[in-house]
Amino acid sequence: MKRIAKSSLIALCSITAASAVLAQDAAPPTPEQAAQQAVELRQGLLKVMGMYMAPLGGMLKNKVPFDAAVAQKSATHIAQLGTMLPDVFQTDTRKFTTLKTKAQDGIWTNQADFAAKADDLVKAATALGEAAKTGEKGATLKAAGAVGKACGGCHDNYRNK
């Protein structure tokens, strides 16, 4: 798990750094290139978020032992990443039909609801962090389930399968 986490973060940082270097030396990106960069950025953020969701899902399914410290760490990072969701979805990529994305149009036609769902995720993750601080397994897992539900609320409405 830690190996995946580090490699995902390294890959995300490498892409970001390479994009910044290339952007300095090149002409401004075309609209399609900018849209592709936006898709890659948001997919990277969601992969990192998934990395922190994975141990919570494992605990909820009894596939990994309960660990309050891991739950608290995941909660902290999910809350931080959740605040970034509306930012990374600012670029409307709907008109670029060649891009590989699962984002639904509703993200841009109902940005207020999308932002509210991201805020719900942040609140749920914050509550998970508080529950995990107690070390109480039942309360922590219940709060972890709420984080999963908040993720699902956004996926159900704004993500193609």
C-alpha cells in the first residue's frame, strides 16, 4: 500500500513538474491541450484520494485490521483533497469528445450542487478524523461508511461508470 501511495504521489508530482517546465518553453496550450491537462490533473487528484480511501474500504469489509491511526490519516488527507475538487473541475471539458473522462455534464451545469457534494465529503472526512481520534472501532467505521456514502453521492450524480 505504501509503495502504491508513494508511486502515485511521485507520478502526480512528476506530471505536474513536467507540465510546468514544458509550459515555460512552449507556446500556450491549445484549448484541447488545456482540456487534456485538466482531465489529467483531476484524475490524478482522484487517484490520490482513492489511495486514502482504500484502507478505509478494507476496514469496512474486514479485509484489513482496524487501525484508528490509519483511519485518522486517511481522513485528514481526504478532507484536504476534497477541498480541491471544485477547483480541479473548473475547466469544462465537455466539448472535447476525444478526451477519456468519466465526468458527467452535470458537474458544469450544476456547479453549486457539485461543490456542495465536495463539501459534504470534507465534512464526512472531518467527522471521521474526530471519530478515529477516539480509537473506538464502531464509531470510526460508521464515520468511514459516511465518507464512502459522500463519495458515492458524487459518483452517482457526476461520474459515468
